[in-house]
Amino acid sequence: MRDALVAAAFRLFLERGYEQTTVDDIVALAGVGRRSFFRYFPSKEDVVFPDHEGCLADMTGFLAASPPECEPVRRVCDAARLVLRMYAENPTFSVQRYRLTKQVPGLRAYELSVVWRYERALAEYLRGRYGGRPDGTLRADVIAAAVVAAHNNALRSWLRSDGADDAAATVDHALGYVQSTFGTTAAGPAPDGSPDPAATLFGRPVEHPDDVVVLVSRRDAPLWRVVQEIETAFGRA
Amino acid sequence: MRDALVAAAFRLFLERGYEQTTVDDIVALAGVGRRSFFRYFPSKEDVVFPDHEGCLADMTGFLAASPPECEPVRRVCDAARLVLRMYAENPTFSVQRYRLTKQVPGLRAYELSVVWRYERALAEYLRGRYGGRPDGTLRADVIAAAVVAAHNNALRSWLRSDGADDAAATVDHALGYVQSTFGTTAAGPAPDGSPDPAATLFGRPVEHPDDVVVLVSRRDAPLWRVVQEIETAFGRA
């Protein structure tokens, strides 16, 4: 019945417009009573985004079940992928809703409040992980916002392609940018959990590792050892 | 008259609650007619945030007037400081509004839509600056979101201190994190516009420059020159 209500609502929204459609119109087309509608959806706006509550619950559960050894930035990127997956499961519906949301300011406001709840879920998890560090909450809030912005950039790009692009590849690319900016490794932890020293520097990836040699050393290291390391790094020893 | 309406509205919101106060109550206390209210404020929500439209216009103007040589991340951080300044100009009012907004879901939704407009203004400017680059819009969206999140983290921290903390220092610290993550220099460009090589690495600051020596070199550089540079860097030449 829930699916029938969503289908009826979208048929009417597309035919008449969102504002011109009442809950009475929707229940009449679906052949159910008003009480049935409000059992599933608190308001007309909620029927436009029928899967966000479930997705938020999935995301919260996914984050709560995180193994303690997992890299936090990678984890929140994976959590964001749950949202894209929800959109990508039904491209036609997602693209229709995207067009509708752009036209109706009230839906845009509703969407912002949903996005904010996803962002808070990610930030809460990161705050827990960064709890003991200096600037832990700042770092958590900024990374959560960056993940959401990257996800939404990819999502909008996919929606503008009318769902024709590869959604997973688009979001992987966008989240890769965030992971490489904030994560402790670019490609994820090595099997033993240690970052790959050839690909990262201060926890950030070296963009053209083949062209550039980077040496990081303590100032009090013996010079002969530094030179030896450079020779090895340059492949000339 | 605009200020009188804001003062009357806040007196009533604090005495009776936001939902229990009508526009008629506000105009009666301010001693003006309903038409005067709606000349200044489209809705009751707008009287709660009387300065955002002006601040958004200031921000847009500030970004539009950016010299082409200025560092984009630094510029959007400075633009965000305009918002904090607006809050810090009137701590009592800002703290009262913060408490009110936390209690009223409708005001929270309004605030989210305002925050989103600030974020779009920053992102539009950055999209213009990064237009030709690969991933220009992705980078612009992520940095704009990071700046807004850092600003809001600092703003909330200041509001929770009841306006007692140093607002400018708090936001400088938070925006410094974003600048050091994304900007091309940590402390801003040198007078000639070039980044300071001692303080940055791949555009990111070295956190403990006194303890660590970092050398970045092309792989095809002559080895003697590399060694010479290391000796200089280690202060042993």
C-alpha cells in the first residue's frame, strides 16, 4: 500500500504539479483512506522522499557497527555510498523527483533538512572517533560536510545525466577526492593496516609519485644516512 | 521602525514563545500597522534573522570584487568572516536567537536554507576560479562546504559560551584548519604572491617545521644539486 501511495502521488505531481495535488487526490487515486496515507507519511512532503528515513536508519546502523580499526574517513565515505545506492536503485523515480524538487521551494527546504540529518549522522560518528584529539569536533564537522558535498556533487551530476552515467563510478571519484584530502591513506589501509609510504605523505597522497621524490627526515638525522636514502630513492645507489 | 519591530518581536518570543506570538502581537507592541511589518519582513520567520539578506548581499559583493590574484580559499574564508562579524556585533541578540532556533523546528529549517545560500555563494565564486581545472566544480563544492562547516563549528562554540569567548579568534582557528587543508599557503601568499616553500608542502603546511626537513625534488634532478639543497636545509652547509 505504501508503494501504491507513492506511485499515485508521483503520477499526480507530474500531471498537475505538486502544489495542485492534495492528499485527498492521492488517496482517491490509490483507492485508500486518508488515515492510511498518514500511517505511512506524516505529510505530503514525506511521500516525495519515501526512502530517506530507512536510509538514515541504515546509515546510523552501519556507522554504529564500525570496527574500531577501520579508517574513519573511509568509513563515512562508505556510509555516504548507501545514500547514492538508494537513488541509483530507481533511476526513473530519482530523476523525476530531482526535477520536482528543483521546482518546489518547500521540497527544496525539506531536502536540505534531510541532507543535514545525514551530515549530522556522519559528524557524530567522526566526533566519537576523533574525541580525544585536538580540534576533534572541528575536524569531524568539516569532514562530514566535505563528504556530503562530494556525494551531492556526484549525485547531481548523475541526476543531470538522467541516470545514464555510472552512478557508482561518479560517486567513487568524488569521494576519492575527499579521502585523499583527509584520509590517512589514498587507497585504503594496507592488509596490515599500515599506510603505504610510497603513496602517501603526511597522510596525504603524492599525486605524481613517478615524477617526484619526497624525502622527510628529522633535522637531527645523520647527514650520511639522509644522502644514502636519497640515492636509494632516486634509484641511483 | 525596522529595529523597533525586531525588538518587539524578540521581547514577545522570549516572553511567550515563538509559536504563541503572532504578527499582530508584534505590530501592536511596536505601535505600527501590519503593512509596515510586511514591508520589512516577508514572514514571521524573517524577523528572527533580520540581517542575513544584507549579509548575503555583502558577501556576494565582496566575492565579486575579489582581485584575480587573490588565493581563492583564503578569499572564501574571509567572506565567511563577514557572517561571524554580523553575529559578533550583537552578542546578546545572537545568543537569544541561538536558543530560540534550537527550540523551534521551523526556525531551524529556515536557518538551514540561509546557510545553504551562503554555501552556494562561496561555491559559485570558487567554481568561477576553478573553472578550467579538472574536478573544478567538485573542488569548489567541497571547499565551500568545509568553510561553512568550520565557520558554523566556531560560531556554535562562541554562542555556547554566551558570547563570552573571542569570536574572531575562534573563527580564525577553525578557518585556519580549512585553509591549511585546501589552501595553497598556510599563512597567506607572500608579498610577491608566491607560496612560502619553508612552510608548505604540496600546498599544505608542515606541522612541525622546526623538527622536520622535507625535500621535494623531481626524480631527474642532478644528484649533486639535491645533496646541496639538503645540506642547506639541514643548516650544515
